[in-house]
Amino acid sequence: EIGQVRDAFYHMLDDLRGSTQRLEDLVFKLGTLNEMVELAARIPRIQDLLGLVLQSTMRAVRATVGSIMILDRDRTVLKLAASRGIPDAVVPAVEVKVGEGVAGKVVEMGEPVLVDDIASDPRFNKANDPQYGNGSFICMPIRVGDRVIGVINMAKKRDSAISDAHRPPPFSSTDLQFLNALMTYIGYAVDNSRLLEEAQSSASQLQNVVDDLKSTQTQLVRGETLRAMGQLSSG
């Protein structure tokens, strides 16, 4: 009976530790979510915002490799906008067509994809895909309402020198919920930043047109003035 009580006590202790770790993880994720909301309000440039979002998100879900890909204006190709842990030689060439690979399928279907082991999934054998190594992987769409404007990719790369008992666990349902909540907000922030950049570009182009018109008008007035002075002189 003493042995049974002891085993029950240790079992309860393990459950308590697990619950405490899950609670701490949830609190950390909520803190990250609040931090990203504040950053999105203070950082208008898309590139700066996405780099910070990726860094904080990877820390929150304990990912070792990550990337954010944004859909181009023609909505046909995903282009790499931010990355961490991907070889520099691969980054410039990364483009994924909609409907191809995991990221392309996520954009096409609008649903996240969770993979237990990259090494055993044939969708990761594309030459132009980012290099995520092996291990657990998740791809989450970035939405603005009903539109998908990009994806975030997270991977937990396995180290062959580390035993299975000490390797990081695969992504959990809590990670999935956290990414879904964060990407819903970030989607609107990215879309607003893009609209702001487009508005600033249009305003700059309009200002150039106005400046050209002013210059042309000045030249016309000067020409007419010289012509009038010539007529007065000849008269």
C-alpha cells in the first residue's frame, strides 16, 4: 500500500509539473501576442515588422528554422519576405508557385498544414523550396478576411547527435492556436502597411507629375513673356 501511495504521489507530481509548464507556455505565448500587437502599431515598414514577428514567433513556439512568405501582387507566386535559419545561398532563389509544395497548397486551400517529419514528406523535395532540414514542421496561412496574403513556416530541426529523448517535441495544438491568432492580426497589419506604402508611392508619383507641370508652365510663361517683349521692342 505504501508503494501504491508513493507511485500515486509521483504521478500527481508529474501531472502538476506538466500543468505548470503548459501554463507557463501559454502565458509566454499571450505575452508574445500582446508584444506583436504593439509592434505592428509602431512599425509601419513591412520588412522591419515581418523580421521582428518571425523572431518572436519562433521563440514562442521553440522553432529553430522559420520563414514568412508573402503573395505577390498577381497572386501567383509566394516570395520570401523574412527568414531565420535558412542558408543565405538559398534565400535569394526562394519562390513558390501557388498550388505547389506545402506553402503553395496552404495558400490554395487556405488551411494550415502540420507535418510530423519533413524527411519523410515528398512535398519538401522541391529544388526552390526553403531548406527546413528535418523534424516537425507547420505552415500557417496569413489572412486578411477571406483572402490569404502569405504564409508563415516553422520547423524544429532535429540534431542527429541528440538522442530522441532530448529532441524538441513536435508542434502542439496550442502552438497551432497561437499561430492562428497571431497571423490573423499580423495579416491586417501587413495589408495596412502595404496599402500605406502604395499610397506613399502614388503620392510621390503624383508630386512628380505636379512638379513637371509646374516646370512646363514656368517655361511656357517665360517663353510667352520673351515673345511679348520681342513684339514690344520691334514696335
